Amino acid sequence: VLAGGLLAGCPNGMPVMTYTITIENLTAGQPFAPIVAAAHSNSIHLFRVGALASDAIEIMAEQGNPMPVVETLEGNALVTSFHNVGMPIVAMGTNNGGFSDTATFTLEATPLDVFSMAGMLAITNDGIVGIDNTAFPLSGSKVLYALGYDAGTEDNTENSEDLGDPASELGPVALDGDPNGNEEAAVNTNPAQPIMLHPGILGGGDLTPEIHGWPEPLARVTITAGTVQ
Ligand SMILES: [Ca+2]
Ligand SMILES: [Ca+2]
Ligand SMILES: [Ca+2]
Ligand SMILES: [Ca+2]
């Protein structure tokens, strides 16, 4: 059994290579909730810009909960391997909540697989940091930069009562009113909008652009080819 929970070993007799993945949070004040990364067929996507979010991505983007995304990958014949980082990756140079600003793990991939990942921007209504279907390097290392996207499933109120309470512990400052839950239904975007580049923190509620905002890219992802299995 491969790390991170994988399924069937060597699909169609394709060679499987082990890759080391390092994700670095480049922001000054925007923690990432647990990121899920995967190696899979180019015929499926965790998310796509311009398409509607899946139910699993909606839950991830609004609550930070990666498990519905994990469930879509488990046992999926088009998925060679996946990894749930399982903990936040906090802002660069910080250890808020006792967490790191970097995560490193491995994935197994065939030469035909693509890499993707997604995780909630923890101090947003429905923002994710993500990469959609990108080729693995055949050898050596490849550096990718991850951007922020709006899942299109929650209005960007930026009010603490609409944001997950861990935002206060994981972020640069405690938000007014926390802990006060995380409203979803009353701020649902209806109809849902396509996933788009995130407009950023605008400062209309309890968030402050200079503290919680970011310049793109949000994360650096280094993929290093290792041994052939
Ligand atoms: Ca939104
Ligand atoms: Ca919410
Ligand atoms: Ca809250
Ligand atoms: Ca929603």
C-alpha cells in the first residue's frame, strides 16, 4: 500500500515513478486548510477554471474539509495515487497553531498521469489554492506556482460569522466575533458561478486586504522525479 492511500498498483502495466512534492505557502497572512494532491488521468479534474465546482470542492472551499474530495479519489480507477496533507500549511515564516509553512510528501504516477491539487484558503469564504492538471517531469525537478480561485459557491462577505473559526487561530490576527461558527446557507451563491481567479480580499467585512490579502502566486510547488518502481 502506497503512502497517502492509493489503489491499484500499476495500471495497464505502465511504469510507476515516485515523485517528491513540496508545497510552500508564499503568502504573508493566508493559511491553507488541508490540501489534497493527486496523480491521475488527464480525463478527470479536481476543479476547472470556468466550470462549476463539484459538491466536494464546494465543501472543501467553504469549510476546509478535504474528506469529500478524498472520497472522490478513493477507489477511482483513473487515479494512480493521492495524498491528503491532513493539516494546515500556514503563512510563510510562521508556525501559527503549531503548523508549518511547508509540506512534503510523495506521489506515485505513471508517464500518462497529470498532477493536480486543491485546498481552502482558510481566511476566505470559498477560496481555494490550486493547480489543475499539469504534467509531471520525466526526470529532475519542475516548479509550479499555484494561484487562488473563487469556487463560486459562497458570497464573499468577508464576515467572521461566515468564515471558519480556525481562521482566527491559524491566521495573522483574531477576527472580530470568533468563535461564531461558519454560516453557509445564508451566504450561498445562487445560482453558483463558475470557478474564476479569486478577486482577492476587498476589505468589506472583518478582513483587511493588507493583512489577509495576497499577491499571486500563493504557493510554490516543487515536483521532483525519483525512482521508477
Ligand atoms: Ca465566492
Ligand atoms: Ca461560510
Ligand atoms: Ca467564524
Ligand atoms: Ca455554498
